[in-house]
Amino acid sequence: MEGAFSFVEKLVLTIGIFVVLSSFIFELWRRLRIVFKGRDSLPFDRFGTRIWRVIKESFFHEKIIGGRFWPGLMHGLVFWGFIVFGLVTLDHFAIGYDHPLMSDSTHKNYSYIVIPFSILVLIGITTLTYRRFITRPKALGEISLTSGLVAVFITVLMVTYLLGEMKLSPLVWRVNWWLHTITIMAFIVLIPRSKHLHLVLAPINIFFKPFEQESHTPVDINLEGSEDELDAMLSDLTRMTKNQALDIFSCVECGRCLDVCPASRGGGILDPKNHFILDLRQPLLDRGDVDVLSNINVEAGWECTTCLACTEVCPVGNQVEKSDEIRRLEVLVEGKVPQEYQKLFMNLQESGNTEGATSSPLAERLPKYTPDKEYLLWLGCFARYEMDPNFTKSVENFTKILDVAGISYGILENEHCSGDPANRLGDKLTYTMLREHNMEQLSDVKKVVTHCPHCALNLEKEYAKYAEVNYKVEHHSQVIGQLINEGRIVVRKGNKGKVTYHDPCNLSRMLDEVDAPRTAIQATSENFFELEESGRNTLCCGAGGGLWWKKETTGRTHLVRAEQVVESDADTVVTGCNFCYGMMNQGLKPLTPETRSEIQVKDIADMVAENLVENAKDSSVS
Amino acid sequence: MKIAVLVKQVPGAESPLPILADQKWVDESAVAYVMNESDNYALEEALHIKEVNGDGEVVVASLGPSRIQKVIREALAKGADRAIHIEMETPGAIDPLATASHFAQALKDENFDLIFSGLQSDDVGMGQTGVILGEMMGMATASLAMATEVGDGKIKVKRELEAGWFQWVSLTLPASITIQSGLNTPRYPSLKGIMGAKRKEIKVIEPSDNDSMQSLEKIYVPQSDKQTVMIEGSVDQMVEKLIDAFRNDIKVL
Amino acid sequence: MDILIILEDNNGKIHRMGLESIAAAQKMADSLGFSMGAVVLGSNADVLAEEASEYNIGEVIKINDSLLGSYSADGYAEAVKQIIEQEAPTYVLFGHSYQVRDYAPKVSAKMMKPLLVDNVAVNMDGEKVVFTKQMFNAKLFSDVTPSGEGPCLVSFQSAAFSSEAAETGSATIRDASVNLDASMIKTESEDPFQEEAGGVDLSSAELIVSIGRGIGKEENIPLAQSLAAALGAELASSRPVVDAGWLPSAHQVGSSGQSVSPKMYLALGMSGAIQHVVGMKGSKNIVAINKDPEAPIFEISDYGVVGDIIEIIPKLTDALKGV
């Protein structure tokens, strides 16, 4: 720390700071203004939990390191270095006014911390630069100029800092000081104009991230409404929410979403990073407003399985998936619906179920619900209309478990499709019809149990977006898990083979249930092992988002997970969702080599029922 | 360009078809109805021509009891401008001469440039109404169109022929064309279309008096002799019996 | 005469459906004691008349008119109408071909006489002659009768009668003429052409050879292809075969593939899984070959063979080539 700065220097410094900060604020405000035009409001509920989440994900880099260990850790070095440098930077500018913030001794002591960190930052930024510019993983996309600049800036900053701590001649020290200062100023100018805005926005975005997934806005359709009401509602469909707009500006272009996307991994064109986020950035800036959702690539939008892996993995808290937004525009505004889905929607409208069926042998066999029964057993179209005939046995295995545990249950005679396919495919009108019908049927029901996570998600969370829901919904694995934990049923470890579990994306991510199925399965198997990508990081089976009904089977979205199961060498794969069950059944057979025996596909209820110890202790009537 | 599209409401592919006790028809109260598939394609083709032309009118015409208003509304929701509903009960009605006569009466003052209809209905499947109507109204006709091109007072259609062959035919207007499924991608009614359809005109008219020239004596389930014939013997014997079945029973050789 | 058969030209030979109409007419004539005659028209009328005269059909009426040189709906409809007026038959028989579907309804309209189409059988046991037609996508049958006096126009479905059942014999040839005017013909046709078999359109295929997982491995696919070629059939498969990458998805039949309703569906090494069955249960005849006697496919088949398809297919192919 040498010599006083001249008046001219201080003047230049002041002007510089002013210009740079103005530029920063201007660009930041330009984007925030657009965010504030978005629909709905930013959430502040559960404040403490939100703060804690920011600390975990931002400060402790939970998803950044979790998703990609080494690059994440290297980024962490740079990040923590930045934090440590905060005080140093303020002090640096204060020095420019000949008014250092720290005393000599504080400065020296603090440098014992900062110098090692600056080395770590250099290591971090060097490895990351190598990865980005030499190794060039696909997810990072095209060469990024701003990343190059930032790499240069950070390196210069670290080097000039270290030099500044050494004994230098006054001139060299001064030049070094100015170099550091100009680099910081350039950095500040660059930040809001590039993806490096995440420096500011990521913690904020993580704070505002919705707790409920999915968080798509409900589409309230009033058929009796006026034409003006309808027009207003339809034009609203092109508008993003505040949260969504904030997401677009927070995106750090890391491509984790692309890496996990099952449609992309199955050979489709869908690239969540670009199609759902970055394609919308320039339109937002150009329009200065949020009504840009029609810029989403339509073909990519139809490929999405709505599994939310992209949202789960995003390190800056983005709700990436936007298939709902583009599909609803295509269906409600444009009337452009792929043929196979037109048939599906017609079936739902005409017969109240996805298959256009008029009778269900399974439904006829099961007891009917009356208010004295403990649970309403919700079947769902898949089970009810035997979309995979083997699954019927799984439903009956579950009822057997309920019988043994002495739990009473009944089904709805007039159960219509929960509406999940219509909801996910953008036909909110058909969804409204089904939802209203079902809500009426469920008016005196208190507890619902179902083996279909898609139904559970809709009955519990999606319906609640439109009207108050008076019943609680459980997935059958949750009921079974509880029965086992409470000792109300006894299960033996009868399965000796290698057993694994495929987490259904709707159950693990959207309903946040990963433990109950494991309780049930591990109680019945000696040799349980986890698949790669399990729990909340599960890889979707490919049937979600209405894709079960998709005709053209170009691409292998439906096979990627099946391939993983085959490679895992499991004897049995257990699933907790009828669609996953069906997909495993279809996918495993052609992929299993001839030399290996067939991999068994079972539902959680199958595993438990097969290993149930049926005591005479409880002979209650269901 | 004024285009009429004949649409029919028929039982859906998965609908139950319970036969009435007198075997004269199916019990309509138990049937799930939809728009006839090839009519849907015909409608889309007409709407497409209107859009490409920039102006014109697409009028939907349909014959049947009050329940058919559902498919009429569907057609209006997809973009047809107005509709004509010849209201009459139609159990066991199979005669295309009678049907076409009703339409000829209803449409005679409209001066359509084109009449489109599906090549046949998924219920009785006579496949004649569109051609007969065209003939009755003095129009040129063509059937099983797989593509259309309108221009210069003519319409060119790509007729489907046997075994993967096609033929382009040029017709002077006015013309009546029957449309084959698959030639385009039918649209789904947009929400705005559905709401707007409520306000579009459906002119309900009385049918004229027309005698039927062919009638349905009875309708019945074919003898499901799905007694699977198991063919046995040595490989050579089985092959021989298969060839025999192909030639003499199934008649594909 | 009482029964008039309209024969169709297939490049200088009588179209197979024409021969089937002859068989039908002979059966009806036999049962009802009716006389027969056949009509040939178009540019190949002379050649067709020669061929027709070798069948036991009474008379062959030959129409040569320059305006009938190439097919037009107006030309043919008017010509046939006039011949019918000249001959005053009770029944006029057609084969239900693409051409007949195009012009026969016009004849019906011109004469205001009914056209009973696409019949699969005719029954002369009762008081009235009753024709049987499929309805509701072949889920139901119907008995149809014409009202009023003749002529009644009738078309029979392909292979409702067998062309080989047409009895040979001899028939006299007579020329007839019709009164046509160029202004009657409101269409202009180009030459027919064949389209590149790019997409596999199974939905309109008459014959399909379909393979399931039982085909075993990719190397066996050519066996099935040869069989299909020998039968003149399209090749299809169930989803697992496509998923394994052995055939492109265009061949897939089933709930997530195409729906088919061929005259014959030959299911090789297929279990009969429901996702597949829903795509092919509309087939008129299902023949299944599978080594598992319990395979569900046998429940919906008309003919079943329990055996090893790898053994049977080549032998079947050879036998077909010899046919």
C-alpha cells in the first residue's frame, strides 16, 4: 500500500465507479422491470425454509457439486474465493481514495486467508476454463465469449491481487492497482449483460423457487363467460410468470438440464436449456414484456415427458420445463393437436376415460365406496381398463394387503379419468370437464389411496389449484409402508434374487416420496440394490406427459431407462407406477439378451402381497 | 369459393353396438357417437382451401336426428361458417339415393362450387351419397381423393386406385368429390372456435318425402366361428394344409 | 337377359373381380333360373370380349365408342346406363373395385335404381333374394333387399366369390352401341402412376405377414421378407421387434403403431399381447404360427399352427413360389 492517489486519479475513479454502476443498474433494472410485468406474485411464504434453501444450494453448492462433482467443486473454489474477496474489493476501492478500510495489521492478517483462496480460485478457474474450451462437453454448447472474458478477468484479478501483496515499486504498484480496478469495472459492466448475472440472481431465484412442482399456472376456463373474458384469458396464456421471467435471466447455461432430459437422451430434439429457457431470453429483451411463450419450439414441446428432471437438477433454481405452456397454446389457441392426441381427447370427452371404453371387469369385481369405508380406492384408467393386463393382478394384490390389514375401501362407480393426460397435453378444457365431474364424485370422501402417481398428483395438487380439496391423497406405497412400520402387516424376506427399484418421476420428485417404497421392498428382499439415478434423481420411464399415447415411436425415450435396468443385472425391477410398470414390460423384453433370463417386473404391491404373512389375528371385514 | 361439406354422425370405433330385439337396427341410446372419420378429413380439406383462397364459405350439411347437432357444432368449432341440419330419425336408413335426394333438396338454391364428403360412412358404408348427390345436381364427380388442387375454375384430384396406383383427374366446377382419409391433418377445435360455434347459424329444415329403394331386413352379429382351426402334422404336412387354407378357405391365392 | 355382368378391364385381361362376378352370376342364374349376359367396354373391348366368350355366360355385349377410349366416370356411367336400359335386366352385377365405386353410383342416380354395394354373399333360399353386407367396420352383418322393380345394381366384395369358380363354356359376342356426347364428360384424366413405396402403408394392405419376438434375431428377418414377397404381402411387426432395432417403426402394428384390417394377417412368433392385438383384431382372417401352444394369439386366430417359425417359414415360402 503505497502513495497517495492524485486528484485526477480520484476523479477518474469516481467517474468510473459512477458510470460502471449506472450501467450495471440500468441493465439489471431493464431485466427486473420485465420480470415485474410477469403474472402472479413472487412468493415469500415459508421464509425461513427459503433462506435455508438458499444457504444450502447457493452457499453450500448442494446441487452444483451434487450433479457434477469435480466441475462443481472447482466452481465452489471460485465462488468461495469471491466471497472471501468481498471485503478485499471494498478495501481496494477505499484505498483509491486514500482511505483504506482495514488497518495494516488487519490487512496483513486477512491476507493470510485471502492469499490461499486466491490460489484456489486460480486452480478452479483454470480447470474450468480447460473443461469449457478444450474438453468441450456437449451440454455447454457453443464456445462462449463471455465465459472467456470472465476467465481472463478472474485470472487477472487474482494475479493482480497477489502482486499487490508483494513488495513493488510505487509505479508498478499503481499500475497494478489500476489494472485490478479496471478489470473489476469491466466485470461489473459485463455481469448484467451475460449469463454471469447469475452471480446476482441465482440466490434470489433460489429463494423464490416454488415449493410445489410442477408449478404451472392453472388455466381457468369459464364456458359461460363472455368473448372478452375468453380473449383475455387466451392472451394471458402467452405471458410468463414473474418467477419464470426471473428464471430466464438467472440461467447459467450449464446444460445440466440437457444432460438429464430423457427425451434428449432418447434421441429426440428436445434441448431444455435452449427450447425452454434461452430461446426466450432475447424475445423478452426485445419485447420488454413477458408475452413471449409462443416462442417455444413446438416440436420439442411435444417430446417432453414432463418428468421435471430438468427442474430438479438446475443449480440456480429454475423451473425449466415449459411443455405445459406451449402445449396449451397449441391446443387452446391454435387447435394444432397431433392426431393420436385428438383421439385421446375425444375419448376423454365422450367416455370419461382415455381408452373410450364402456365397461371394466375389474371395477365390477371390487367393492364400491360408501362413506363408512376408510379409503376411497382410486383406480385410474390404466388399471380400470387394463392398459397392461398384468397390472390388474397388482391392483388385486394391493386390495389383498388392505384386506389382511383390516382396512375398508371401495371404488367410485362413476370414476372418470383424473385428467392427467389432458392436463399435461394442454387440453385444459377437457381437463376442466373431468376435474369438475370428479370433484363432485369426491365430495364426501376423506381419504383417497391410489397406485397411480399421476392420478395422485392431480387429485391432490393440481385440483387444488382450482378449488378447495377436502380429501387427503396417499400413494399405495405410503399406505403399505406405514402398515409395515406399524406392524399391522407382517412381511418376510421371501425374494432371494437381485431386486432393484425404479422410482417413478411423479412419485419421487413431484410427490416427494422415496422412502415408503423402499421400506416395503427391503422388507421383502434380501438383496436390494439401487439403480444409478435413483430417488429424486430418477430417470423417467418415458411414458409421462401423455407420451404413453404417442403413436410415432421414433426415438428411444421409452427405452433409455429399460436399458439401464438390463445393464444393472437385476433379476427383478419393482416400480410404483402403473405406467412405469407397463413401460418396463414393453421395454425390457426386446433389450434383454437371449442368454439371460427374463427380468421380472413387479409393482410394490406384488412384492408385499407375495411375501405377506397372513395371520388369523385380524379377521375384520373390508 | 363456396364449399359444402357433408358430415355424418356415426358410432365410434369402440362403441358398443347392441342390436334391437327386432334386429332392425342398433339401440341408439347405448351408442357412443362421433364424427365420421373420412368426413373429418373432408372438412379439413374444405377449411384448408378456404384459408388458402383467403375468402369463401364452408357450409356443413348433415342429416339425422337432434343428437347430430354435436358433430355439427364440432364442425363449426373447427371453422365451418354455418350449417344445415336436415332433421329426421334415421334408424336403419341405408339408401344413399334417398339420403342424396334429401341433400339435393336442401342444397339446391345454394350454388356450391364444391361439395366434399367422406368416401364412406363408418356405419352403413355405402360410399355413394357424395357421388349420387353430385350427379343429381349436374356436377362433375370423383371419388377417393387423396389430394386436391383448386384453381382456374377447376379442381384437380388425385384419385386412389388399386394396389398403390393413383391418377390425377381434372374436373370442371361445380364438382362433388369424395375424400379419402389421411390426405391431410385434421385440426382440433380451438377454444375460441368452440365458444364461437355457439353463435354460428344452424338452419334446421324438414326432410322432403323420399322413398327408400333399398332396405335393411335385419342386422346381426356374424357367426363368430372363431373356432380356431389348429393345423397339425409334420412340418411339410402343415405347410401343405396352410397353402390349402390360403387358397380355398381364405381365398388369398 | 335377367342378369347383366359388367366386366372390368385389367390391361387387356378381364379383371379378377369380373371373373368373380361371373361366378356370382352363374350361381344366381342357376338358382333363379335366370339368363345371363356380360358387358365389355373401353379401349380393350374386343380382346376382353374374346376372353369373356370362353365362359358360360350366355352373351357378351361389346361396346366400342371413341369416347370410352379411356375411363371417365361420366362416360362409363352413361354407357352402362344406356346398356341397362337396352337390355332391361333384373340384376346388374359389378365387382366392388375402385373404378366401380367411382362411376356405379352415378348409374344408380341416373336411373334412380338402387346400388347394393360391397356384398359378401347372396341368398336365394327365401322368397326374396337377399344380399349380405358388412356394416360398422365389419363388426355386424346386414341383410339388404332392394325395393321396387328392377333393375337392381349389385357389387360384390373382392373374393366374396372365387374367380376360379367361374365356369368356362362359350358365349356369343354381339356388338352394341351407345349414344355419347363429348359435352357429357366433365373430367379430364391423366395417366395412372405408381407411387414410391416410401412409407409403409399397412392400413390399406390386403395381406400382411407380421413378425414378433419369436423371430429371434435380426438375421432371421430376411426369411420373413421372402415369405412376404412370395405372398405378395406387406411386412409388419410388433413393437418389440422395432424397439430392438430390427425393423423401422413404419412396420409397427399395435396401439402405438398402425391399425390394420387385411384380408389375411399371418402372425409369426407373436404372443398376442394386447397392445399388438388392438392394432390387428380387425383382420378378416388371422393365421398364427407360434411354438407356444398357450400363446394368447391362438384365441383370436382363425387358423393356428404350433411349430417353430424358423423351420416353417422357408418351407412355406418355397411352397408358395411353386404355386
